[in-house]
Amino acid sequence: MRLTTHEKQLVALLLIILAGVSSLVLIVTQINSLVRNIEETNAQIVEENLRRVKYQNLRSNYETILSEVNELKLNSLLPTTANFVKVVEEIEEIAALTQNQIVIRLGDTRLSKEGFELPAGTSNIPKSTTDASNGLSYIEIEVTTRGNFANAVQFTTMLQRSRYFMNINAMRLNRVVSDGDARVDTYFSIRVYVQNVIVR
């Protein structure tokens, strides 16, 4: 059977339409695939941005918390106006435990657990100073103990283990003999770091 020209044209048109529809289906499929890829990539970008924001918030919170914890730890080592006498009490307790007699001075002012003993004619107590190397305020106190050499060593060892942040800047030992009894006078210059200005 022979096809007429008109039928040939119809078959050719049908084949062209079929090829066009197939191409269109293929293009639509590829476009759908690309759209899905774009949507997935966009979702991943959004998720990554959310993760980044969460990370930055966590890091900021962590740094804030860490800073607060470090400040709390530091403040627990640094006495305040209210508890500076506790530093003096601790030093006196260490002296008692190590069987040393003790005198604690802040300039011309004698300190004890009962408080400050201002000498006659003194109107104020010396000020705290700021350490340029670390920015912390400190008060320089002088401690003199009397006992034997072993007592002085014990006192120094226990003082270094104090719960307060302090540095022994200078130490001098003097042997004192009275009535045949040898004793050791130990002079300490101690820098006690404080949270703020304790005395003005």
C-alpha cells in the first residue's frame, strides 16, 4: 500500500510532533531535576547558615560563660573590703599552726583579725596600688614572725598554699639569741591582690 502525498505529510508531521513531545518531555525532566537540585542546594545553604548562626551564638555564649567563670574563680582568690580581714585571719592561723608569733603591718598600720590599729597621728590607711603587668590591684603588707627555723619554713610553705592570690616579694631571716634561747625573726613583704580598692 502506497501512501499519498498528503498521508506522507501527515506521517512526517506526526513524527515531528512525536519527536517534539519526546524532546519536550526530556527537557521538562531535566528542568525538574535541575529545580530539585537547586532546591536541595538552597535547603543545604539555609541549613548551613542556621548551623553557622547557632555556632556563633554558642561560641559567643561559651566565651561569655567562660569569662564569667574565670572572673568568679579570680574573684574567689581576691579578697574584697568585706573579707580582707579573712586574709589577715588566715595568716594569723598559719602562724598559730606553725607556732610562730606574728605582727602584720600595712605601712604604719598594724593589722589583726580584730581590724586595723591606726597609730597616733595617722589619719588614713595606705592606698592599694595597681600592678602594671596584670592590671590587678594589690596591697603590700609586711609580716614579721618569730619562732625557730623549722617554724619559719613551715609558715612559708603554708603561706604559699593560701587560698588567696598573693606573692612574697621579699623575705629576710634574722637569728635572735636571748637568754640562751635562739629564735628566728622572719620578715616578709607580701603583695595581696584584691578585687577592688579596699582602703582609701
